[in-house]
Amino acid sequence: MELTIQTFLIVCPLVFLAGLVDSIAGGGGLISLPAYLLAGVPMHNAIATNKLSSATGTAISTARLCKNKFVDWILVLPCIPMALLGSTMGAHVALVASDKILRYMLIPVLPVVAFYVLRKKNMDEKGGEIARKKQILICALCSLAVGCYDGFYGPGTGTFLLLLYTGLGKMSVAKASGTMKVTNLSSNVAALVVFLLSGKIVIMLGIAASVFSIAGHYTGAGMVMKNGSRIIRPIILIVLALLF
């Protein structure tokens, strides 16, 4: 596709905002993917290029959260291969799916995320009581399922993981935020490899957007460490309201 200055002016600022939101609560793809479509990028190319910018940004916020001990490493280790497997399968399905199906998926995704965010009233709690082996199994299975979705489509992946880890997995929101980022990064990388090999990524646009995504993720990760769970739910709700 032909790239213009307008394309970069639409995509880059919105990708920065997406990175900021994604590092805090996940769901940045709910902003960044529509940004690529708004700029006129074809659907398959938009999904693939969005994966490049989101993966680079996620790597930055993940590293920062790991450094500050926001990750439950015992729990996340089995989640990583499950996310890789799920995302690889999902990405291959996305390559053969029609543009129409992929475009209309944004319609059900938004209310589903909104429903779970509004339903989850206690995201600021310290987690619940659950057997450790059961917690690991639940989070691993959730990582497989959400990984499939991430590879196939993507928007809302981090939000789904955060809500599942805190809801079903009974994790504290702080540990869930960091653990979710490692799992999300794993699924991003797997899908990114598939899309790179398919040649669907608009490289120049993806690289420019990646710079803004990194800036957004770095800023957002710092907000998580300073303000914790207090800012997570409001940020998700504000973004969903704007997208509606």
C-alpha cells in the first residue's frame, strides 16, 4: 500500500495512546487496530502491522514490570508455551479468514470487554484463596484460549487475561498485571513470526508505530508501579466509552 504523511499522523498518536492503556490494563489493540483501519490500511495488513507495534511496546512494559517484581514466575512459566501454541494457531486462521469477518469482529468484542470490566467490581482486592496447582492449571488454560484469540485478532487480549487471572485465577491485581504482560508478549511474538513470514506487515509504518508504542508502554508501566490497581479499571472504561 502507498504510505502518506496522513497515514503516520493518524496511526502514531493513537498507537501511543494504545500503548499507554495496554501497559496499564491491556486492551490497547482496541485503539490501535481501529487506528490502522482509519488510516486506510487493509484489514489483514492492519492486524499484522498492529502486531509488530504492539509486540515491541509490550516488550518494554513487560521488562519494566519484571524488573520491579510484578511477575509470578512459577505461574507464568506454563502459561508461556500455552500462549505460544494458541497464538500460532490463531494467526494461521487469521491469514485465511475473510476481511469482512475480521472487520465485523470489532462489534462483539467491545461490548464483551465492557461487560466483564463492569461486572468485575473487585479488581483492587489482593486476590483470593485457591489451591496453587489449580491456579496454575486455570491460568495456563486461559492463556491457551486467549492466545488463540490474540493470534487471530488481538484487541482486548491483555484485558481478557487480566480479568481471567484475577477472576478465575484469584491473583492479586498487581501480580496479575505483570504476569499478564509476560503471557501477552509470548502470544504477540508467536503471531508476529507468522505474520512476518506471510509478508503481511507494512514494515515502515510498523517501525514508526513501534517507536510510539514503546513510548506509550514505558509511560504506562511507570503509572502501574506508582498508582497500582486504582487506575486500571477507570482507564479500561474510559477507552471503551470513547470507542463506542
